[in-house]
Amino acid sequence: MRSIISPLDGFSSPFGARRLGGGVSPFALYAANGFTPPLVADYKNEVYAVDGVASTFDDMHTYAGASLKTMVDSDGALKWAPHNLQADSKDISNWINSGDPLDTPTLSGNTDPKGVPTYLLAKGTSGAANFRYLKNNTTTIVGVNYTTEITVRYVAGSTPYLFLPWPNDTRLSFFNTTTGAFTRNAAGVTTSVNDLGGGYYRLKLVADAISIFSNNGVGLSGLDSGIYACAGDEIFEVSAGVKYRSDLGGMVNNPDTGDSYVPTTDAAVYLPRRGNHKWNGTAWVNAGLKIESAQATNLLLNSGTLATQSKTVAAVAHTLHFTGTGSVTLTGASTAGPLVGTGTGEENRVSLTFTPSAASLTLTVSGTVSAAQLEVGSVPSSYIPTNGAAATRIAQTSSIAGAKVPAYTDTVSIALKGDMTGATATPVQWQADASNLIKQSAASSTFTFAQETAGTLDTVVGGSFTAGVNTAFNIASRHGSTFINGAVSGSVLTVNTTPTAIADLSGAAFELTKTGTMNVAQLVVWPEDIGDTGTDEAS
């Protein structure tokens, strides 16, 4: 991973070669034809710059895609993208408050080793009937494996035990804050402890959900025998509750925290798929930010290990894909195939696209068919696990606010690297309205670079690609009031000199993967003309 230092004081000219404090900008690594871009989004190396100053993904981007998604981690395993199903991870005072007394948890004034504010869980009245308990319900799927975590620290009192209700109130695990170890686990629950130092412990419980609502929480207990009551005058700090799906290969760590903690406020949070990996034929490599602009539904049931089943389908293109060494034979609405597996693991995912009649489609399974998906469309999208019902992954969008994109006068240049799946995509669309825009798109095995000003459209078309899965591309374009041109994989196209103006797109959102399925590796933008030499170099 490239290490980028924060820019120094002294950033001056917004054009041409940029120098900081007498030295070269660290973002000169992304220069083309001697021009250093003020906007850099290197999704593979997690390097971001706005106005030539180091930034972050969250500061630069507006992202939407509030549903569970899968991705491939660096070890090649299919996993869940970072998420937290637990609301109010940063404000435990909003959790359900039970026991005696019913005092709302208050901020302790401390932060845990993750930097999260801690809340005081206190019990001031002794007696067998008295206890203190915080919990927060989350919706779960029965039989699916989940992990819950919370950070705790003993402050004062005579009771050494905490109880944690997972997977529901009747199944409790007990933690001894004196020894730093679990002394009793609930049936079907696996526990572990991470000593964070300073008296803080990160407690982790893993179990299959036994109801559609499961609890995440912590309470005080005098014993480890299932008794809630405590002696009195106990005080603990608690913070950073999370709950996430841990079936498949688990969950990819949050790239901003380096671990499983995903901060939430009043709702669950589903992070973008940064650091998605793809198979290059010999190894798993970081492909950058994965975006799928269209919603998709897996029509199959219990897709983890597929069994023979029938589905009613429409007379439109469908794609079947899976991993494993088995096969799927189609009958009824279609007799395409059969689709035969080539091995286990995502590097061996096979797919079949076909158009059935509007009828019942029977999928007969032989051997081991894993992570199977049947979806409408002509390309395989990322795997959507199902249990007893079809499941949907909503569309994702990612854009850069107009205020973050460099202002320009009469020229601007854009370079983009990544890969796409399918025959069509719009990697970049920067649009003020339907009559004023800049766009890079791919269709019919070629690329189009376009700019439209007051309804007048000018384009340059060229380069080529072969439609498929994760087809790599490297493109750049330059746009001006008197020209437009592009380059594909180091090959400069023929300049179009018919433009007479360029739209002012300042303030307009810069959209990535407006349409299509892509892994975006790198985006750079210059508020100037980097020339044909620059587009050649940048692509």
C-alpha cells in the first residue's frame, strides 16, 4: 500500500505543477504530463485528496446502498461487507433500560480504546430482586449465524460479573471482570475476549439466531449461575455495541477502524465495498470500490448449498451462477445448459445466461452446488445469500459533491481506472441538468467520451473492450470549450474540435458508476487540459 503524508503548508496555484512548502506535492504521484491533480481518489490504496489536501473516503463521497452486500476479501473468501445491525452504537443511553433503578445511562466522560464515548451502567440498590440491564433488539433470521460485540470496563462495586443476553434474554453468558474471562456460556454460544488494555475488554459472542428478534446487551449479575441480581453499588462502563452477520466467511473489517466496529446512530449502517478483491488468474488482487448500480434479487431458496427446486420465471434474460463441483440442469421454462461447476471458491464461479419462457423453471442439482444465484439480467452480480425466501440487494450509488470537485474555467480532464462486468456501463456522469453534462460511457464494445452544453452534444468514440466479468479498463478524457478527446489504454483517439462551449458543472455532483457494475480502482480530476500527452499517460 502506498504511504501518503499529509500535504504541507504552502499549497499555492490551482493550476499547473503544484508545489507544497518548497517540495513536490505528495499527490504528484498521480500527475500526468506534469500536471498534479487536486482531486485524487485511489480506492485501491485508500489515498484521497480534495483541493490538493489529504482527505478521506467519507469526507469526499456521498454513498447510498442500505442493504447487506457480499464482497471478496484479500484471502479470497466471500464475506459480508462491513455493517452494523445494531443502532445507537455510539449512544447507549438510547438502549432499552431495564431493572432497578431505571436511571438512563450517562456519559462517563471517558472514551474506550477505540475512541468511542463510554456510558455508565450503575446499580445502586442491593437485593435479590434488583438488577441493571441494557439491551437493544435487532431483527435476525432464524438459523443464521451472527456475532455481537461490546466493550466493558469495571469501575467500582462488589459484583464482578456481567451477563450478556445472546441470542435472546433466556440464554445468558457470564463474564468475570476480575479475571477477564467468561465463566459460563449460553447453549449454542461461542465467546471470546480481547483485552484492550486500561481495564477495557472487548467481549464477542457468536451464535445462530433462534428468533426473528435477538438482543445485544449487557447487565449486572452477582453470580455466573443465571441469576440477574447483584449486591449493589456496582458501576461499569459500556460502549461500542455491534451486531453483524458472520455466516459465509464472516465480515470484512471496516477500513476506517481496522476492525469489526462500524459506528451507528439511530439505524443500522451498511458500508460501501472498499477493498473488494478479484481473481487475476493466479492471485486475489485489490480491485478497489465495488458498485452495482442496479438492484438484484436472488430467486433461489437456501442458496448456500442448493437443492433441486422450481421457480416461476418471466420471459426475460436470466443468469444462473454458482461455485462448486456439481451441476444444475434446467427443465421446463428453459433447457439451456447444463451449468457444470469447475471447483470450489469464488475463483471458480461459473455462470449461464438464458432467456426462458414465462413458466415454471426446474433446477435439478447434482453434486455440490454452493453460493448459487438465479437473477434477472444478462450478467452475474455479486452473490446474495438466501434462506427460506428470495433476497434482494438494493442499488448502490456513489458520488462526489460538487463542492469537492475542482472548479475550472474552460478546460477539465478526467482519468478513471477499474473494471466492469457486462456490455454497458457509465463509469462517470457529471451533470448539472439534462442539457449540460460530461460523461464517459461504454457500449457496443467501445468507449464514448461526451460533453453536452446547452443541449449541443459533442462526442469522441473509440477504443475497444470485450464484454465479460471484471473486464479491466483504463480511460482518460479532456474537455474544453473548443475540443474534446479521449484515450483508452494508452491509445489517444482523434480530437473533435467542433465544440464551441463547455458547460459549467460547478456545484453538480460527480457520479461514479451511474449505470453498470464496476470495481473502481482510481479516479483523478484536473481543472485544466492535460493534453493528448497527458491522456495517453493517464490511461
